[in-house]
Amino acid sequence: MSVYDVEIQDLRGGPADLAQYRGKAMLVVNVASRCGLTPQYKGLQELHERYAERGFTVLGVPCNQFLEQEPGTHEEIAEFCSVNYGVTFPLTEKIEVNGEGRHPLYRELVDVPDATGYTGDIRWNFEKFLIGPDGSVLARFAPQTEPDDEQLVAAIERALPR
């Protein structure tokens, strides 16, 4: 199974169809609207715009598991992201990323180590996973890693389809 085979709904309620990203690089990020890291939405949108034409997308995955920092309905989340950060990258339904209710997408991701060797549970909102054009999970970045971090940007550039 790969991330492309995972069934997940988009924020508006239809299927997200991750297979549409086959052949592209994708940054999967668990997001929240009421977190100290929420301003990262701005940088994520900038990454999405900067590399979209070269075969890249950000995929935002709302999650309310960390101090209930994403309490809104799907409509409220969409409005918040659009009004406050001009988000145009795709957002999925709100899911669980840890525990017994962990969504299958995150079951595919959590065993990948970050640069320090950490694997396992998602630590906080805005943890990032870079998916290659072939669906392989190439890298994991800590929540505090800003979207303009040079290591993250370099990894994205290496992952872009040729």
C-alpha cells in the first residue's frame, strides 16, 4: 500500500483521491487553526505557489488531537484558511494522526525517521512529511521546522519530478 491508495475525504466532503498526486512531490502537514505554529500556513502557501507548476503540492490535514487546537467544522476551517492565509492548497477532512483512531494515511507515515532519527507518534501540529513522485516517504520534518527552512526547501527541490 502507498499513500496514493489511502482513502480520505477532502475538506468539502468528497473523496480527496490522493492518486491524483502520483508523479508529483507532496508535503503532507497536519494543521490546526489555533496553534502557536498556525502562522506556518503562510509559508506553506508560499511553497505551494512557488513549486506548483513544477509538480508539487502541499496537502493540509486538519487534526484536533493537540490541545483541541482545531475545533472548527470543516466549513469553519476552510473559511479560516482562506480568509487569514489565502490557502489554495488542498485540505482533507479532520482526522486523528495518533492513537487507536490513527487514520490510515498516518499509519503510512509515522515510521519514517526525521533527521534526528525520531519515528513514531506525531509530536504536534505542523509535522511535515515529504512524499516523492513515486509515493515513497522521503523525509520527515519536526513541527517547528518552518516552511522556508533551507533543509526542507532543498529536500522539496530534490523531490520535484524531472
